[in-house]
Amino acid sequence: MQPAHSRSADAPLEDHLRSLILTNSDPAAVSDLASQSALPEDDSPQTEHELPLGQTQADTRRPAPRGGRKRLNQAQRRQMNAELTIPIDTRAPVHLPSQQYAHPHHYRDPQPFQHVQHVQHHSSFSSQSSAYPVHNQDWATSNDKRSHGQSRLDHALFSASTSHHQPDWRRQAHPNFDGLSRGVNVIPADSLSSYGGRHPTQPQSALYNPGGHRHSGLSPDQLISQSSFLDRLCHQIIAGAQIGPDEIFEKESFRGHVEAICRHVVSRHEHEVNGAREFQPETVELKCFGSLASGFATKAADMDLGLLSPISRLPPDSPESPIPRLIEEALLAAGFGARLLTKTRVPIIKLCEKPGIALRKNLLEARMKWENGTEEERDPDDDAPEDPDALPEPDSPIDTKQTPTKAQTPQPPLSPRTVSPHDEDLSSFRQSSNQSLASYYSSAKRLLHRLNGRDITYSNSQGFTEASYILLDKVASAFVQGLYDSDLRSRILAYPSFHVGDTTRVTNYRSLFGVNMMIEGEKLVISWEARQPSSDISSKNDQTFNKVIQRWSDLHYSKNFGTTPFWFNKELQLAVDALRQIPSIQIMHLQQELYESPMHYHGRTNKIATAMSGPLSSNGIGLNASIIQHYVNGIRDKKIRNEVHDFVALTDTQALRTVARKHKALHLAAEYERAIQHDRYRPEDIPVLRSYIDILCRKPVRSVQQLTDFEYLIPIMQNEVGVLDTIRQLPDPATLSPNKPRDRYNDNLEFPKRGVGVQCDINFSAHLALQNTLLLRCYSYVDPRVRPLVLFVKHWAKARGINTPYRGTLSSYGYVLMVLHYLVNIVEPFVCPNLQELAPPDPDLPPQALEGITTCQGRDVRFWRDEQAIQSLAQQGQLNQNTDSLGALLRGFFEYYAQGSMMTTLPKKGFDWGRDVISIRTHGGLLSKADKGWTGAKTVIQRQGGASPASAELSAIKAQSPSLSNNTAPKPNSGQPPSPDEAARSTTEQRAPQSKVVKEVRHRFLFAIEDPFELDHNVARTVTHNGIVSIRDEFRRAWRIIKASGKGHVAEDLLEDVEARDEGLRKKQFMSLLDEIHGNETFPDAGVLM
């Protein structure tokens, strides 16, 4: 119990602290006040800070705060305090110093990177003080409240600990630490000495071995070469990778205009619908977070904005809130390109400043479909018929069809009584005569989704009930009953493995995936039974293949395979894979797939022919004729198939390559025709393309000069050589949209990468994201090497194509956390201290007042956030003792993540991708997946955001608002988009309510990175099986190149752009295709065509 006189003495301090918190006050003022209150009244030596001769005490105070405004109530204060103002990082671009590479492991910077003051302007990017004043507490006044290790750091701890031949990378002298202002937060000495189990005061044992450990075989010269190689690359990349101030201010101008629209929309909705006449529009803010605010932005980086409206009746991120839909409508009305994504983790509006005519038209049409409830529901698995647990598909944040209008409810799904009204739909479910099994399977999945069901997988099995199984069983039965092939249907229904679920009390539940595998496998068995006896090369192979067929039969006569279908599904998949490997089955099912090139189809057929013929075949001619027949019959396009068939009949050729050449020529001509019809070529190129199409459709002639390799070829006359040369310069028609498969992550609503002005994402749940941004920003201030390291790694990941989360890889934020984990916990001495472990004590406020100050949305957001103190100590070289160069740090970073054995310069093992969880908040930086419970994929059901405006206030429903096309489109010939007030006006018209919908969110833990504050969120949850393979392969590739650089052999480009490489490969393949079609000879006249 605190004495009464003490409480009375502290009352002014407590009242002033509370006042400063509510008015975004000066942090230095709080520190000074706390310091003065803690000082004894007498001149005790303990309160004096003697400075070295000629040195004055640094003034760390910020400008005095502006006057307060109308005081909000307690709930509003807590919410406002949690919404942190974070300025965009306007530091000058990093200028890496010119270095001699004789000793690259020591970072000698004659002019250390400067963290310049932010450019002052009236925007959310201005460097005003945070409304989050925890970091303003003076640690010196609270040492007695810390559990351990909160004393000031000894000057000796920060003194140079390296040998005489190892100069520090900072030129500043180490001042007496006791001379620092009492208002500066300091790092406790014992926290550093025990940090991560390291001893940073221990001298380094060798020039090139900061951790005192090196594997045999690594010479100092090799380490020099490897570090120098990365130093040079880093210098080349960083200068061109950083975002410039002009681009930042352009984005800020756009942000300000969008913020004005959002304020009008939200305030009008609160005034006119919710009746909140006292609502204050200025409380609606659009704050920047992400890389632009943290200091890690690269050129052309998108802007991340968070909409904050703390006193709205419903928070904008609530599934019931109409605000996201209202803002989308207003932004479209303002002439921008806007698209609300509701299937993402939180609702997001994708926004671009200058959409093209076609893009804007598509966006308006998508909005109208949502309003009218006519949009089509797309099955997320249409493009991925494989088992989602065997071959995981990435969770796409691209909402290709906007919000589905079909009603869906969370698990547990429908009861048997609820299912019965759908029996009519199930009984009418049928496969058409020309419908493929894959298409029929996709239709079955859509039917299951319409009935509010889902197929069972490992990740969602825990939520399955008996009702779930019953519905799934009914759909699976309808799937088999509706097969067009009656013989196939009868065989499936006769198997005990299918029928046992309806005839015994020990129910063997089925899955839709498993039933589809049964049908596919049985079709292959039917093909085996109908094969020609001479199809296979020997009786030995015949016996081997018969065992595969017998295994399939035995599997289906198993009467009990457990209460879940997972074991049976896995056995089915293995059995079907074995059936697919039988050459005679492969040739009988040979068919050109949709969008499969003739070159790939020809290659597939060649492999089957080689497997069937074998080196000892004596019936090659007959076998070739059979293979050619199957090849021609499998050509997908009917017109091309008939023409190739006529060519084979006319020439009686026995060469598969000759037949494929004719196929390639006709297929290429058809691709050119489709591309011309869709206006994919310039008008001036059309005449040349028409001439070349006529050439491709010519009758093949016998080769004169290369009869062995080219039995027949498509002739080019000597006067047509120029046409072929022009064709070589034009795009390959196979790469144009009408001739390539639809990208499931890129549709007609996708924004192009350039040409649409400023692009940004508006996030409706950004409170924790703002906290994350400030944490990363503080880390960027700790050491001037942090920013270039992060920028280099982000550039590398982008160049190598492994930073696209919606394609199954890792986000840029994930790579930043990977770098920080290495700098905080792995490299020795550390480059960055753990800012979350160094969090100052909580302010002396009542427990209920700490919400929004040390916590945010129930999450612990404590960390050392005093930016001024961090910058001051960093500029004086007081936050670490690490002297490694950028190249040396990059070398260690890639080695750590590339291999799991002992590192070459540190007594530590590399990262264990299978077991470890990166956790930068944790002492040591690593947790285990088992401890986190992150050992298997999970699927959870969540409500989708972006509700209909009518669902927010049912009493305020109006019949229907005017459509965008009639009321909110920009006025013609105005030259300017509507004002924010005009753009917001139409949003007060409410729409009829729509069905509430849910989304399935897939949580994967193949790669695990714990969010610093949201501890149950895996930042790497989007990484799929293929994604983690790609990421690990790229780290191994980088490490292989780095090791080779130590021996002077750098044969590969570490930063090779995979998109440019793939484009080059495609161009080379196109050139090879033209050479294959025409050969290397020309003909003098058209007489050869007669």
C-alpha cells in the first residue's frame, strides 16, 4: 500500500501523464517530468551526469505539443491510443560507401548512414509524435520495478572489443555512457550479456571468424572473396532499389484525396443511417503502414493504407459493417479503379488511380453483378482437381468473382432433414455425353458447395460430423449414379469398397475425391482389358503389369478401411499412379490436353513409344503405325486432327516426327488466327501474319538437303524469307491470352503492374499492422546496415520469383522477419537487440487504461519504441559491437537458411525448416512447431467481410439505390473526378439485404514464422508444398553461388530475374519451333508446291 503522502506527491505527475497521453504530447516532456519527480531534492552525486571535457548533454526533447482538443470518452480514448500514427520513411536514400575489398568482413564506413529528419508536411506521413506514449517512460525512474537486468549499460560494455587489426566500422568515438540524457532509454548491461546465450564482450578470435568457429577447408581468402562478391552486388543493387522522395509525395497526395472520400462516406453513413449526429469526421483516418512507413520500401512499391474509424457504430472490419462496400462504391464513382476483396484474411480494397477504359468497365460490371445478386459462384478447386492435402494449392487473396451470393453457414453443416429438399438436385445430376471426367468432377464439387457441404481433407476433418458425412455420401453416390458410361457405373457400384457404406453398420465413409479416383482408375483398368496382346514388349512386363491390376482389384474388395477415408484415398492414389505408368494404358489414353502445345504432346508420345518398343523390339514398323494412329486420334482440335489424318493417309509416313511437324504448323496457324481475332497484334502487322498463316497451311514437301532429319517440311520460298524474319520478331501467339490457360490469380479485374498511376490496398483491420510497422521501423533505426540488408533480400526474392503469397510463396513482410531473426539471434555479436525483450515498464495507469497503450485488440504490443533514443544510440555506435560488412552479413544469412548443418563461421546450426518456428519476440528467436501446435494444416470457417449496406441497419433499409452506371459515374467532359462529397452522396442509398456468406481459410505450417504480436498467426501460412520447395531451392542455389565465388568461379547470376529468364527460354523455344517446321532450306520457286 502506497503511503498517503507519496500518493499525494505523485498526483500531479500522474495527472500530467494522463493529459499527455490524451493529447499526443511530447515524449521528452514526459521523460523530463518523470525524471524530475524521481530526483532527490538534494544535490546527490547519483543524480549528476558528468560529461567529458568539451561535450555537452544532448537535448533529446521534441517540440512542445499542440493544444488539446475536445476530450473523448474512455472507450474512444482507448481506441484512439491504439491507432498509431506512423509516418512514411522519408530518410535520404542509402549511399553505400566505396570500399576496398581487401578486408570486407569489417564494415568501415567513413560516412555512416544518416537517419535524416523527416520532411515536414501536413499529412499522415509527418513525423509527429505517436499517440502511443509507452516509450516516453524514463527507465531510470523505474529500475526498482524491473525484475532483473534493468541497470544502465556500462561504458565498458560498448567499448571496442576487437583486436588491434580489426577497426570498427563506425568512426565515432564512444562517449561516456553516463553522459547521456536521463530521458534516453538505455539497454541493460545484463540483458546484452545474456542475450540469446551469447557473450558479446568476448573478443573475436580471428579477423574473418567473429564467432570463434570455422569448419576446416574454409580459408580466409575464400571468406574474403565470398564477402567481397556480396558487397559488390549489394552496392550495385541498393542505389537503384530504394524508393525516392518524389514517388513518396506522389503517393501521399493520392492518399490525402482518398482519405477525404472515406471521411465523407463514413460520416454520411453514421449521420443519416445510424443517426449519430455527434459523429466527428476527423476521427476517420487513412494511415499508411507497411514498407513505406517502416523504411523498407523499394521503387514502385504499393502503398498499404489502414482505415481507422474508432467511434463508428460498427468497426469497419466487422463482417456486419457496410463501410467497405460503401467506400468501394464511392471510389468507383470518383473515377478510380476499386475492387473489394472479401476472401482475404481481412477485407481489402485494391485501388488504382488511373484505370484504363476496359479495366474500369469490368470493375463497374462486377460491382453491378454484386448489387443485382447475379454474379457466378466459382469453385475454388476448379483448377486443382488433385487432393488438396497431397498437392496443396495456395490461398489466393484475389477474389475473382467478388462476394458469392449463395448462402453458406459454418460447420457443423446440414442435418439429414435439411438435406432432403436437395434430393431432387442430386437425382438430376448427370454427366453429358461430351463432358470429360475432370469437368464432371468439378460440377460435383460445385453441387456439394451449393448444398453447404465440403469434401473431407486432413485439415478440415475435425469439424466433420455425421451430418457432414451423410451429405458428402449422398453427393458421392449421385456422382457415380450420374456417370454417362453405364458399364463404368455398374463396375463402380459393384465394388464392396463403394457399396459397403450403405449395407453395414460399420460405415466406411466416402469422399468425393476418393470416388473420383475410383472412377479414373477403373477407366484405366478397362483400357488394360481392351488392349491388343502385342502392345507390351514381353511376358515379364506383362506379369508386372498384371500385379498392378490385381492390386487394384484387391483394394476394392476390402470391406473395412476405417471410419475416415484418408487411408483408402491414399491407397487409391498410389494404385492409380501405378496404373498410369503402364505404357499400353498410356498410349490408349493418349490425348492432347487443353492448351498443351504440339511440341509437348509430341515429346510425351515419344516417351511412351520408347517405353513400349524397347531396345530389343522386332516389330518397330507396326508399332510406329499404331502409335501414329493414337497420336492423330488424340489431337484435340477436330479440324486439325482431320487434316493431319489426311496427310498421314496421303504420304503413308511411318515417322512420328513428320506427323508432329504437320500438327505443329496447323496448330501455330490456328493460334495466330485466334490472336488476330482478339486484337493481340498491331494493325500494321496483320498483313504479314496473314501471309505467314497461308504458308503454314501449305502442303508439306520433301526435303532436298536434309532428307534424313526432315522427311517432309513446310516450304519457304526465297522471296518469303523476309516474312519469316518478321515473324521471328513478333510475339509468340502461344503466350497471348486467347491461347494460354487462364491464370486463376489474374483475371480481367486484375490491375496491371504499370500504367494505372498510384496503386494501394485499403485495409479495414490495420491496428496490429500499424504496431508491426512501428516495430520494424525501430529495427531499421538500430543499425544503418539493417535497411540495405533487407532491401537486398527483398530484391533477391522478387527477382527469383519467391515473394508472391497468393502463388504459394512468402510475402515481403515474411522475408523482413527472416532477416531480423538472423540479425537479432544468429549473427555474433548481434546486430540488433531484441526490442520486445527491452520493452520499458508499463506506465503508472489503472489496469483498464492500459488497453490501447500496452495492448492492442487484446494483444501484447510492448517493445522499446523510443525512436529518438534508438537513433541517438545507434549514431553513437552504442547498440551493438558487430563490425561485419554487408557482404559478410549477407553471406551468413544465406548460409543459415540454406543448410541445416553447422555453419562455417559460427558455432550454430542452420535453420531447421521442418521443426523450427521463427519468433523474433522470443529469447533466442526460435520455437518448435510442436510447441506451437503448428504441425498440420488446418481449415477454419470465417465470416466474410464487406456486408451489404442494408445489413448494418435493418430499420434504415430502402428499396434499392440507383446503379453506378446511372448515378455515380464521372460526368462526361468534366475533366476531373467528382468531389469527395459528390462521390459519397450515392452511398447513403441502401440496398436490400443479401445472404451472409462464409469463407474457408487454410492455415499451413510447412514454413512457420510467428507474427511478433498476433502469436496465433503464421506469417508464412500461404506457403504451399511447391512454394516451400521453391524457396528452399533458391536459398540453396544462392549459397552454392556464394561458395563458388570464394574459389573465383561464379558461373551463375545470383540475382537473375526468373521472369526475364523464362521469357528468354520461351523465345528460344519459339525459334526452335520455326526451325522445326521449315528446316534450314529455302526453295527457289513455287513449283515445288505443285
